[in-house]
Amino acid sequence: MKRKYEEQLLRLPNVNGVGIGQKAGKEVIKVYVTRRVTISTLQPHEVIPKMLEGYETDVEEIGAVTAQIKTV
């Protein structure tokens, strides 16, 4: 399920990750964003759907994602 929508969701502004998780005991599609924004600041085609094929989406703010360099 995640793979089917991952590419589409990652094209949306502010989205930097997609996964599968749990919310209230139900499996959901997790959408990780740099920061949460109000729907009114987005164009209609930029809004993360509330449901995808019967699975709820759960938007989680995680901040900026950067590569980490391992130092020895």
C-alpha cells in the first residue's frame, strides 16, 4: 500500500517521508513533513488526502531531514 502512494506523496511540498504505522490500534499511512501547515496555505493539489484506499493518513511533523556523517 505505501509503495503505491509513496512517490505521489513525496512530490507534495513539505513532505520528506512516508511509512506505515499505527494510530488508535489501526494501521495508517504515516506522512512525515518538515512542518505542519494549515490547509488554507496550500493549493488543492498539494493537500495530503485524509484517506487512501480505506487507510487513514497520519501527518507527523519531524523537522528538516539531513544526512548524518559518522565520525570515528
